[in-house]
Amino acid sequence: MRKFLIESYGCQLNMAESSAIEMLLIGRGMEKTDNPDEADAVIINTCSVRRSAENRIWGRLGFYSAEKRKHPLLLIVTGCMAERMKDELKREAPQIDAVIGTNEKAEIPDFILGEPLEKLSGYRFLPSYYRDGDFSSYVPIMNGCNNFCSYCIVPYVRGREVSRSVEDIIEEISFLDSKGVKEVTLLGQNVNSYSSSYNGRPVDFPTLLEILTPYLGNILFVRFESPHPKDFSDHLISVIADNPRIARHIHLPMQSGSTRILRLMNRKTTREDFLSLVGRMKERIPSLTLSTDVMTGFPSETEEEYEETLSAMEEMGCTEAFMYYFNPREGTKAAAMDGQIEESVRIRRLERLISEQLERQARIKASFLPFTATAIVTGRSRDDEDRYLARGEHNDYFSFSSPLSHSPGDAVLIDASELKGNTFRGAEHV
């Protein structure tokens, strides 16, 4: 039996696709290993969003070049870096046996097993993205992006938007539910621009959520990432508000609180429109919490526009945020814009943004106490074996005591009484 090893970098869609490739390889008689010395084939699923991710891949290629001198193995590079730098990878890293782009990942098992490859055009969704034993699973429902944000490489490496069929998504959800999966995350680069048809009628994203609801048996929470504010309709808000299975924790990327900077980013929204959307969501969806993406130091951003971002973050009131400073990616419009800002300024702005957000989210989370919440057990605490860890609807983390025995994936009701760092502490409600 041949053994394979998969290394995945980058976004959740990459992780889901790696799980799907893993299932295909196991189904073809191969065995997974985490030991490079045992591997007959190594698959590196790459990311191109930031240069640091690509630099890490070059380092891994050096490592596997040394491994190949120790024992024979197939080295395959796939994903967005493979799509963006196919010729350079082939030229600079001759130890690679195959460079396979984002649209051809389904062919990886055939290549490893020496079988003829199909001639495919366009992106093809894989049969299932489930990994055996998981209680939390990703379900890709679309691929690609049509937005062309000026700082983003994704449309160039993932291509245009393609939506998965409603029938395939229903089949995947039903399969995951039969496996006892407790939460699923619907994935897409712009997930709420989903567009397909079902039983002869058009299906947009909120309609898809309505269609999937009857198939949620064991599944407690449905999440989705990442939505675009311009496609977040009042219909979608109503569906979330009316459906208790959809997690009340929404990731809503802001990027900037300045209308001028948002226009330069090609985000197709304004500060006023974004904050109005946040207000409608908070008014309509009970117990809503939010997370966001936000960037500092975009080309030509002034101190006043940076302050607009800080004030928008306060108004948004997120319980978590993914914060970073602008890092130019060659091939995007923003990389060639006038007004590039010195790295020291970008870092300074980011450090203040992070500091204020950490204080804010601690204040918001502490205001919830005490409360009782349903959460999914993830395992035992490494610091105290008498306590369990769990994750809740609002992407909140719990450390709790219990007189009962639990396994990962169990649903529990927790009485939270205190906040320590970013983790709620309490006891199981019995």
C-alpha cells in the first residue's frame, strides 16, 4: 500500500480540498501518513494570498528536495501558488514531479497512481470534503471571485465564480449529517453571491439556506464564509434571524472604515452603507456577534482615514477580528498605486488597531456573563485533564468541568461564569 502526505496552507477552501483529495486517495487504496520518511507521495497545497506564504513553500520545497535524496517519492505542488507561478516552479524547483493548478486538483490521485489524466476545463467540485472522524466540516458551495478587489490575487488564481449544484450540496449535507457531524461551514470566496437553480427555479444564497434546513438533523450550527457586504441582502438577514440552525456569529469583512479607501480597494460599498448593514443585522438578528477583516496602511491612506477605520471598528463591535497591514501582491492594481506607505507606519497603525480591538472584545465578552450556551466538545484541556474544551455558536471557546464523560463532538450545555483571556470558564449545566 502506497502512503501519502498532504501539507495545506492558506484558506479554509484549501483545507477542504485537501480533505477531499485525502478521501479520494484512501478510496483508491492509499494510506495517509504524517511522516515524510514514510511517504511515497507528498502533496503541497499552496496559498498565494501573501508573499510570506509563498516564501514558506520555497522552504518546504528545499526540505523535500533533501527527502528525495534519501528515498524515492513523488512531489506534487498544487493550489494557488501552483496556478500563479507554474513556469517559475518548474524552472526553479526541478525536484517537483508535477505542478497542478487549482482547477486540476481532482486529477492528483490519477497522477500518483500512474493512470491517464482527463482533459478538464474549468473548476470541478470534488465529491465530498469530509474527513473521517471530523465533527466539524467545510462544504464548498462556490469557487472563484468576480469582484477584483484591488489588493487581492484570488480572482487571478481561482478564476471566475462557479457555483456548486444544489443537488450536490444537499447530498453532501445529508452525508455529513449521517456521519454525526455537528457543524458545517459553507465556503466560497464570495459565498453570498451563490447562484444556481433547483426544481426549475433560481436559487440565491438565502434561498439555498432555506432549502438545506430540512436536511439538518445532527448538525447544530451552519456557518458561512466569507460573505461580501454588497451581496448581504435583507432577505439573507431575515433567513438568519428566522432559522435557529444558522449560527448567530457572522464574519463580515470591512477592510476599511473610509469611503475613499473602500473605493480605491474596489469594495463596491461605502462606510455609510456598511455601517447601515451592520445596524440592520443587529436590529433583526437576536444575540448577533460579528467578526471582520480589516487592513491598515492601504496606499494613500491618511491618518484621518485610519481614524475612520478605528471608529468604524468601535461602532461594529466585533468579538474577534483578523487584522493585518497592506502587503502588496504583484499582479494586483494596489501594488502599483501611488502613495505607498512606509512599512513602519503600516505597522504602527496595525499595532494600535490590534490593541484597541483586544480591549474591545474582552469588554464585550465580559458583558455577556453569566450565561448558558450550547457548545461542541473539542477535547480535554491540556492544562487541566479534569476539564474539557468546547466551541460555541458564537465561535467562543469554553473550558468547563463536568461530572460526565465526554468525547469530541458531544453537544453540551455550559454555564459560563468567568472570562479568562479569550476563553469562558464554567461548568456543564446538569
